[in-house]
Amino acid sequence: QVRLVEFGGALVQPGDSLRLSCAASAFPFNTSVLRWSRQAPGNQRELVASISEDGTLTHYVNFVKGRFTISRDNVKNMVFLQMNSLSSEDTAVYYCNVRLGATVRWGQGTPVTVPA
């Protein structure tokens, strides 16, 4: 059973940093592109960042460039999202996800709250 478990979400203050983690199991982690997405209240889920199988290539959406860093550990089967300079606009539930064939698998999400 494919499993993605996110953790590390919290209530933080504007300008703070936070590191999210996602533990993965039961799929070929080392040959899979991993992604972080988020869903803010009342909004659709949106991609935040992705990382290639070997971790050498990363992609970020414009609103997190320079503030967020995605990384992975192919020994521990984990993917991370380092978030700096957080603002209220970053408030959302954050999900790690992976496309396996025609299906995208999602974790349960971890909430990040940054008050205005």
C-alpha cells in the first residue's frame, strides 16, 4: 500500500521558518519525482515544488522561489520542504505527492498557519 505521511506543520509567526517532512513507502521512491503541493482555505490545490529522482533538478512556482527549498533523502525515503520568510499567504495544508502511472498519490497533509 503506497503511503505518504507528512509532518512538521505548525502555527508560526510571519517571517519564521518551518521544515516539512514526508515519509514515503511501498513504491519505487528512488525512481519517482516527488512534489509538494498546498491548498489554502477556499482555494484549489496548487503545486509548490518538485524534485527529480536523484535530487539534482528542482522546480518551484514563482510565489515560493527564493524562500522554499525542496530536498530528498533516497536512503530514508523522505522528501522535505524548507520554508523561510513565511507570510499569511503561505497558510495552507501542505501535501507531498507522487505520480505513479496514471494516478497521483497524496498524503493526508500537514497544516501550516501563519497569522496576518
